[in-house]
Amino acid sequence: MRSTAEPHWGDPERSQVRRDTTRRERVAGIIWLCVGAAAAVLLATLYLGSRITVGGVQVPFPWPLVATPWFLVVLTKTALLWTDNRSVAAAPLWTWLAGYLVLVFWPALPGTGGDTLLGASLTTLLLLPLGLAGGGWALLRLK
């Protein structure tokens, strides 16, 4: 039996917006998802240069390139539980992008002393499209 409050309940191809929460709870949820996105970009920056030792040789292991798109899919799909407005649901993705851009342009900001947080490397360049693809895919995939 289908509930009229949740007309697409159980359909994996549609966003399942919760109707049993208040507006304040939904706004707080989106804000917390944005905080998670900001933390994700900081952690990705911190661990982008990770290395593992294989047979006594250190090999680059940039696991944030795999984790970031997956995590942004989770954040965006969770945002879609609280709103059917895709612009609002994209708030964690936009927060992540803003954080990435701040970290890229950090040396040019006044008062930072020119410290570089994201180095000039292929992994830094790959992080941007992979992150955007992860969050964007969740927004474009559902009906």
C-alpha cells in the first residue's frame, strides 16, 4: 500500500524527500552536510600526497581521488532526502567547490604568507573534476 505523503517510496530512480520533518530540521541538515563537504575538501587536501610502502619502495597512493567523488555522491543524495529543489541539494557540492578554490588560491590571499596548500600536481588537477562529477552525478541521475 502506497502512502500519499510519500508517492515514490521505494522507487530507486526518484528522490525520496522526507515529509515528516520541519523546515528548521531540513535547513539544519543541509547546513551540516555543507560542514561535511568543507571537512571533506580539507581532508582530501591533507591526504592527497599519501604514499604506501610496497616492497621497501614508497608508491604514491592518492586515495582521496577515489573517496572524494563517492563522499560527494553520499552528501548530495542525502541532501535530496530533505529537499526536492536540486539547487538547494547542490549546496554541499558548491561548498566543496568553494573550499577547493579557496585552497587553490590560498597563496594569493592577503595575510597567508604565500603558503601553498594544494601543490601543483596531476592529483590536484584530477581532484576538481572527480569531485564535481561525484556530486553532480547524484543530482543528474535521479528523475
